Amino acid sequence: MVTFEGINEFMDSYILGVLISMGIGLIIGLEREYNKLKDQGFAGIRTFPIVAILGFTLENLSDKFTVWLLIVGLASFILFLAFNHIYQKQEEYSKGLTTNLALIATFILGVMVSAEYYRDAVATSVILVTLLSLKTRFRTVISNITSEELFAFIKFSIIALLILPSLPNKSYGSNGLLNPFEIGSIVVIVSFLNFIGYFLVKYVGSKRGILLTAILGGLISSTAVAWSYASRSEESPELSKKYAAGIIIASAIMFPRLAFLVYIFNSALLTYLALPFTLLTLICLVVSLVLIQRDTKKPDTNIKLGNPLNILNAIGFGAIYVVILFAVFYSNKFFGESGLYYSALISGLADTDAITISMAKFSLDTDKLNLASLVIIAAVLSNMLVKLGISILKGSKTTGKLVAYTFGAIILVSVIYILSHNI
């Protein structure tokens, strides 16, 4: 493997630094040059490499003479940009601000290269150029954000960055089951997944086809997709197969979602769930692809998923997790394995995330891994029964029948798997 240290053996360190600085400047300068084609600008593919090399050279000279050389050089550069910015025409004033900041950042990246933070400097330049190039997309997205979504983002930031770090990371209670920081972390992780899923549905999935929308909707709630699409199938019976496919594919996404949560909290458990989850996912995928066919009629694919971050729902999830945490502990203590299955079947009626996380943590003791995997599958079985009931009661006869066949097969496979591994 070629490393910077290896290259350094063949090339003078100063020349190497100049080349890396120039490369960083070219990365950012190329984007700014392209931007100049659409908007007037004063710095591009030549200026940015020069600025990066300037920062690198001044830092090198500071090592030989005095650190004030770098401080005065940076201050003079910022002052030069400030005067240039002030004397720009009014219509160009706002356009040059981002470029000025990019130039200052490029200068500092050159200094980082001189300090031999090669990889950090290159990685930072890539992040900068990504932010710069996404200006148009950012504006498009922001123009479509509602005030409710904006406040949801602010609330999530407050919870994740302000409240969560202040929670005590200590265990409380007679059995040490309550850890505020741990519970808060779980709420943040699940809320973040829902948050991402919400905006993926809004900006990618909506009106892009029933399968894609259902897949993205399944990242948030496959039950919500089942409720929405079942009702639509009753309103438009001729599209029953398509809506049934959407319900099934959304449920298929539940398995990789749960697998991801398991990986976060207990990666060892994932080896026990890999086979059954893969098998159940494949059943859903195959059936969905068979049902979905090209049609001149375009079904309504919008899913009403509500607020991207409902504080009451987030707190409710935390409360459900705590209840399940105690239920799992005491069920296992007083009733053994059978108590865990009962807890899973009951909790699966409402949510599979909480019981999955709880069992992942419960099985940190390696001899419980097989049991934990079977309990999670039992919760999935219970959740499938709920969506099956929704599809039959709210959907058209065709949708209900197709979902019943598919979920019936999944439930049968789950039961056989549990019985065969519980002997």
C-alpha cells in the first residue's frame, strides 16, 4: 500500500507539500471556476492553488524564523479580502462572501499540509468542495421545507446536541436497568432514522413510483405504509396489486432496519439473524417484483407520515423501551424463555424497534444470542399479524388476499424457524 510516508522517501518533503497544497487548491478552485461560469467571481482554478501554496510556504518559513510571519501573513490576507469585498459592486457583494471564506479556508489547509496533516487537509477540502457544489440543491430543498419541518430539525438538534450530552451516564434502579444517557441515545438513534426516512420519502420517493416510495416509507414505519396503501386499494381496486406490492416491500425494509439496530447495539447477534432476516426479506422482494407491473395508470404514492420529529412520539418511544426493558428482565427472571416470547408478541403489536434493541442489549452475554434472535423473530411475527389485519380490514379484497398469502408464508417460516431452533 502506498502511503505519504513511502512517497516521502522518494521526494523532498517541501516539494511534496507544495504538490499536495496545489492539489487541494485545484479541488476547491475547480468548483469555484465552474461557479464563475454561472455567476461572476474573482477567484478560480489558478487563485486557489496559489493561496494554498502561500499558506504552506508561510508556515514553513515560520518554523525557520518566527510564528509571527504566519500570523501577520494570514491577517494581511484576510484584510486584503475584506477590502476587496467592501469595494465590490452591490450586486456582486453577496456573491463574493462564500469565495472569500473558501480562500481563507484554503490558506489554512495549506498551513495544515505544512504541519503534515496531509489526510486531514485533503479530507477537509473534499468536504468543502461538496458543500460549495451543493448550493443549488440546498436552495431547492430549503425552498420546499415547511415551518413544521424546520422546527422539527431544530428540536432534533437540541435533543441530540444539547440534552443528550447532559444526561448522566449512570445506571439507576435495583437492577441497574435505567441509564438516562443510554435511553436518550436510543431515542436519538431511532428518531434520526425516522428523520432521514421522512425526508427521503418527501424529496426522493414521492411521485417516483410505488415501490421506491414504499421502500423509503418502510425506513420510518411499515405499519404506516400498510395503513395508507390498504385504504388506497379500497378506493382504487384496479390498483390493488400495486398497493399490495407496496405494503409487502415496506415490510421487507423492516428486516434490514432491525439488522442495522442490532449491529449498533450487539453486532454478535447479527450472525444469528442474518439467515432468517435474509430469507424473509427475499420472500417479500420476490412477491413484490412479481406483483408490480408496468401500467399506464399511476397510483397515488404519497404517504402521510406526519411530523418528522414529534416530541411526544419520541418520549413515548423512550417510555415503551423502558417498559419493555423491565418486561424482558422480569419475564426472563420469573417465567424463563416463555416469558420473553410473551413480551415479544405483545410489544411487536405496537413496535419492533424497542424489543429489538432491548434483546440486543439483553444478549450481550453470548450464551443468550440464539434466544434473543428467536425472540426478535417472534416480535416480527406479531408485527406482521398487525399489518395483515390492517390490509384485510382496510384494503380491497385483492390486496388483503395477496398480503395474506405473503405474510402467511412469512409467519409460517418464522414459526418453523423458531420451533426448529428452540429444540
